[in-house]
Amino acid sequence: HPPVTHLCAKLRVHLNTPCNDIDIYSLTVDSKVSSRFAHTVVTSRVVNRADVTQEATFQVELPKRAFITNFSMIIDGVTYPGNIKEKASAQEEYSAAVARGESAGLVKATGRKMEQFQVSVNVAPSAKVTFELVYEELLKRHLGAYELLLKVQPQQLVKHLQMDIHIFEPQGISLLETESTFMTNELAHALTISQNETKAHIRFKPTLSQQKSPGGEDTVVNGNFIIHYDVNRTLSGGSIQIENGYFVHYFAPEGLPTIPKNVIFVIDKSGSMSGKKIQQTREALIKILDDLSPRDQFNLISFSREATQWKPSLVPASAENVNQARSYVSHLQAQGGTNINGAMMTAVQLLTNANRQELLPAGSVSLIILLTDGDPTVGETNPAKIQKNVQEAIADQYSLFCLGFGFDVSYAFLEKLALDNGGLARRIYEDSDSALQLEVPKCPRWAPEGGMAQRGSLTEALVLQTPSPPLTLLKGNLHMQNITFQMESSVAEKEGEFQSPKYIFHSFMERLWAYLTIQQLLEKMISASDAEKQALETRALNLSLQYSFVTPLTSMVVTKPEGKEQSEVAEKPVETGGCESKTPASLAAQGIPGHRHLLLHPSLLPHSPGRGCLNPDSFFFQNQPRQTHPPVSCQPPSGPLPALTSQPALPALGTAPAVPAPIQAPPVILTLPGQSVNRLCVDIKHSQGPMTLLSDPDQGIEVRGQYETEKAQFSWIEVTFKNPQLQVRASPEHVVVTRNRRNSAYKWKGTLFSVIPGLSMTMDKAGLLLLSSPDKVTIGLLPWDGPGKGLRLLLQDTDRFSSHVGGTLGQFYQDVLWGPPAAADDSRRTLSVQGHDYSATRLLKLDYQEGLPGTEISCWSVEL
């Protein structure tokens, strides 16, 4: 995730100073990504155009997994650097900051994945200040792609606004996509993308006029800019890359079978899980159950004061058993105390009994998934004692994964519980998309030569050592078989790949080694004994200081020239159980050891004394995209449209006057090709389950949906494209885009501009999502809040449908025969479509295509 930038001016009240006198005249972001390791530099230059001193505030959001490596301010030609020190050495400066009421430091957590760096400084009249922040991060591969994230919020027009992202991957770049939440058609002209086999350059450089909002002087540049990319994987043994005496081996074999699993779900249904937590737990469980393979076995244990097994033993993950489990989960109610220790002992005993009875298939792996808020209140309530009991009971036989729910989750307790037992912990945030936050490990087992077997999950083994060997062996075991991958490499040839200074930052592979080693040492400290912890901490601290990383063991002291010199302290926030992350210094006073949420398994550190470390990403279950079925054409009646006539009056009931019904927006408005004024409004009166709305095999498009006649709205609409392979599923809550097994969720009415080869996706602030391509029909989806509330479908460029279009709606784009007007009423006609006759009536309807409040239109209304 490269940078997230935000610079704003905060005024101290001096007379009637205008609010825009702190002028950002330059804001640049430069990210160099070499072999997945991102080096990001954010530079901002401001000037005070007022005649009084003002305060400028510099803010940058960066990924939680990133380490800040440098910060500086240049004021009147004098550089004020940030100095990285051991925490104990920085304590005096930290105490001074606390005395000034700045105890929160310069870095705080902001949301799930980001941290915010912020510093303020007084700027004299006409003076200029340059801020520069540098940070580094290893990008994680998740569901088939690496992601760079830039969040840009300058809050004003910037004369020189520029982002440059250089990507160099010797393996070759196989996928490159851009996505933005603020892009407009005008801003799209400021985006340039160039790419060859191994390099890519993305530049975004908008002019002042392109940045302006329509009819105003405000900027429209406000939101996320995201790049997804992946690399070629043609060799089963992976890719070895060498630079300056260090080497990295990326290993991600494809097409391998997954290992059968034996899964015990341990579900907290105590009183503390009531409300949003139990609702999210139900959603999470249903998602995970749907992802199980028929080769898997599973069981459920729900608990409050006591633990209850759903079935006496493990059962196959057949469709029938999964449906029964879904029903059981949907009826869970939260009440009572929380006996985590008792429930975990029950789960371990269930697996142990099955193993003793030889009910676990040979070559399978067993794991326990605990879903809780991590707050024990019944039975054993001492977290350390529970951790000890569970570790002794599991005895390295199974893996434990913990999902923590709620803003007050006891995350430190759950993280250690998982890491002690070969698993991972994951916090589930209190959003509506809990199911989208979850993936289940497939659990392949891999070990680098000389390393330990991995009981958790792994998609990409990353091994770094020096000196570089000409031969690398990786051994692992799949279901019922052992596999060895062998890679040979030429040191001179491989080192020659990293000779392009434009794309490479100095000694990046050595810094990558240090970054990963620190991350893993910090993680091992969580599960280490007191005797081991000191040695691990000393090594991590020395590396942090040697390579100038702001980690939980170091602080960056920032000196500011205000009167007498002042110092502020930047520290790494750590994950805690509250609604915000805290700094390690503030946690130390509470007796909580400094650490952060890391997803690297501690057992992956090689045993060899050389410089080596292993970075796993997880294999995940994902629902496979639906098979693309053939997706939708139509001829309007010729001649002038008949005059709109009144609807027949209803029979009088007593003496009360008839009340006219409000004009409704139909579920679907079809624009008939050939006559732009001619529209067909379709009302669906009879619906049984999901229906194919449009299917055009020549266009490679299919649109399916489910219409609820009682609510008169679509509960979901799904659009599938064959080329590029992509699926968009819309519900009243959000939109989920699936491509390459990767799900991305978007909330309605959040601006979006995404470009992939062959397709663009845009969403405006009204919520209109358009899926368009130069040679395809444009499909629109809209969450309509007006009369007839619900999802709406609209189509543009319908003349591009092929002659093979079909479906409930697609039939109207075939040859349509219009009968003559009725003798007594020219507002009624008959449509004949593929042997079916439909009665069409000319009525007033509400056109939703231009957004609220809608426009009254005259259209032919057909009931299906």
C-alpha cells in the first residue's frame, strides 16, 4: 500500500486571516517498487501568503505494516531532521512532549490498515516550508494481486500535483490495473500508464483546471488511488533475484491440490456478543461454511457458560450438512457468561478423540477456529493461564485461528493464543461487510530446506540469504505425497537485472531483509519465554537502529524551531483491545508488552545462522466466479407515438373521491434502439427465484437477478463479463467486484473510477454504477431511494447487442412486432416477441436514469 497523502492548513486566529493563506504549491508522491518492496517518498512544499504567522499541518497516512525511515522539514534553508533513537534514549523528549499535552505523539491509527503521521509547524509571513516523509513496506499478495494504495486529500488546488509509481519485477508483470474513488473523465486525461514486460510507470499529474470541481474553485482530488498488479509465474520453482550480495526467492506454485481439512468452529454466544457482534459472527460463519470443500470435515461448538456440540463428531462438509449448519448458526442467540477455556478444551478433545479413532483422513490437517470477543468471565478467567492450558492441550497437533469481534476485543490475548498454536489472529471490524473480511486457509504445508514445517497457511515462500547460492531446494508435502522444487541461478546474470537506477532504490534487498527480520523478531517476541524475549528484542532493536526504522522498539524525535527548540516524538502504534491503537510507551505503563498485529508465522524463521527469513501469505478459499452464460435486442413501433391518454377511472366506492396513486419508477427502463424518445418500462409481476435478465454470448455478457414481487424491487443483480473475466454483484447494501478470485467491496454513492483492460467501472456520488467498454453495451446499476425504492437496472448503447441476445429483458432487443393501436384507445398496443404476445400501455412513469428526484416520462409499460 503506497502512500496516503493529506496536507491541510490549520489556522491560529490572527485578526481576520483568510483560511487559504497556507498555500500548497507542490505535492509529490514517488513510489519505487522493486521486487514487491515499496520505497515511498512524500514531499510537500507550502508557503504562507498571509502577513501574519500561521500554522501548517502536514499529514500522511501510511500502511500499518510500513516502517517510517526518515522525516525532515526545511525552513528558511535550515533542515530539521527526525532522529531515530532507542525508546529509552528518547524518553526525555517524550516526557517533554507529554508535558506539552502531546502525549499521543505524531503517529496514530486510522482505520483498519492505515496509520497517520502528522506534524505542525508555525510558518512566518512569506516563508516556505518543505516537508518530506519516507517509509518502506513489503507488499502482500492477496487473492492473486499486490496492491499499492494512495489516498490523496490536499483539500485545495495544487499548482504542482504529481504521483509517480515505478514498478520493476524481473519475473514480468502479468496484471496491471488502476482504480480511484475520485477520478473524473477530465482527471482521467492526467493519468498515463506505460508498461513493458518487466517495468511499469503510472503517472498522475493533473493541471489546476482538471483538479477543479464543476462550477467551483474546490478540488475534486479527494480519495483513494489504487494500483493492483501481479507477476508471471512460469517456473514451478519460483523466482530467484539477487542484488548486492543478498538474494530473495519468491515461491508460489500454482495448480496444486489443497489438503483436506478437519475444522472445529468454536463460537462465542455469551451476553457480551449481543447486538452487532453476534450478527457479524453469524455472517462470518455462513461465509466460512460456504467456502468448505466436500473433502473437508467439520463440527460446531457454541459456548457461553457451558460448551455445546452441534454434532457428536466431525461430519463431512456435504451440501446437506452445510445447510443444516447454516440453519443452526442463524438461530444463535447471545446470552450468559464466557467460558473460553472450557470451550477450547472441548474442541481439542473432539479432535483428539477423532484422531484416536482414526477418523481423520491420512494427509489431512486439523484446525480450530475461535470466534469471540476474547473476554473470559466464567471458569478459568486468567488470560495467561488459558493460553498455557490451550497450548499444552493442542501440543503442536493442530492449528488455532482466532477471529476477534468488536471494537473492545481483547486482541492481544487472542493474538498470542493463535501464534502459540501455529495460527493467526484477525480482527473483524464492526462494519456491514464482515463476511468480506474473511477467508479460510487451505493449509498447504511447505518448508524451506533446513526450516520447520508450516502448520498454518502459505502461498508465497520468501527466503533471503547471503552469500547467494547457485542452487536452491524447497521441499514440502501435499496430500499423501512429498514434493521437491529445485532452482538454479547465475549470480552474475541475476545481479544484472537490478542495474536500472530509475526503478531501483539503493540496497533495497538488504533493507528488505532487515524489514522482514524485524517483523518476524517482533512476532516471535509475542510467544517467546521471558528468557528468549530479551535476546529477540535486542536483535530487533539493533536492526531497527542500524537501518533507521521506526518500530515498536524505536522512536523518531522531530525537532521544531519555535522560540526555543521543541521536540515531538513519533512512535509506532500497536494493536490493542480498544477502539484505537495506542503507542508502546503508553502501553508500557499498563504492563502490556509492545507489539503489533503481524501475520507472519513465528515458526517460519529458518534455523540456519545465515541471514534468512520467510514471509508467508495465506492460501484462501474463495467462491469461484459463476460460469459465464450466453447475455441481450429490440425494435420499437414505427411511426409517431400515440398521444398519452388518461387511465380508466376506477369504480366509485361510496362517495369518497378516488385518490390517484403516485407515479412510480419501474424496475427497469429499456431504451429501444433507433428512437431515443421511445422507452419500454418493464414491471415484473411474477418472479420465481433468480432469473436471467440479459444474455448475449457474442458480447460475453450475462445479467442475472432476483426480483421480490412483494417489495417490488431487486434483492440482487449480478453482471458477469467473459472478457475480461469479471463479476459485479450488487445488493441494496453494497457492490462486490470479483476478479482473479479477488473480492473488492464498494459502498453505494462513493465515487469510483476503475480501469482494467477491456472494461471501465465508474460510480458517481448519486450511486450510479456504469460498466462500459468501447464495443460493448453499457450496463448501469443504481440504488434508487425514490418512490419504488430498490435496485434499478439501466442500459446504454443498446445498438451493440448481437442478434443472439436473450433473457427476460434481452428478448425485447430481438425482432419485436408491434400490433396496431387498439380501436378505442391508441395508448394500448400489442408486442409480439419470439412467439409471445405482451400488452403494452402508454403510461406516465418516473425516470430514475438521471438520479433523484426523477423525471416524469411517457413510456410503453409492459408487465411480465
